[in-house]
Amino acid sequence: METRVAVISIIIEDLTSVQPMNEILHQYGEYIIGRMGIPYRAKGINIISVAMDAPQDKISALSGKIGRLPGVSSKAAYSR
């Protein structure tokens, strides 16, 4: 199956969603190249970037599951 490289950008405003989000990321661990998290304490949010190499449906599924968590928004950017 063909894979694509993508970056999922995540902003967490409800800190109770951090643990469920980490559990979801763990489920997709085989596709994750790396991740970077930045706690922005002045605003009380977390900013996370996740780099992936996966089939497009897996990337979309991960982004969608994360975006459905309370107080979390996500957006995927794909390579060509």
C-alpha cells in the first residue's frame, strides 16, 4: 500500500484530553516518525506536531479521532 508523509498539527486547550490523545497516538505508533510538543503555559495550552509516514486513510483517521476529543483541534498537511 502506498504511503504519504504528513504532519498533524494539534492544539490542546482542555488538558483532560492529553491522556486520551496520547493513547490514540500510541495506537498509530508504527506510522509515527516523530513528534514535538510545546507547552504554552502563558495561554494554558499545548501545541503538538506529529510527523507520519502512513497510508492516507490512517493519517485521516488519526487526525479525525484526535480532533473529536473535547478541547482539541487538529489539522493534517500532506506531502505531494
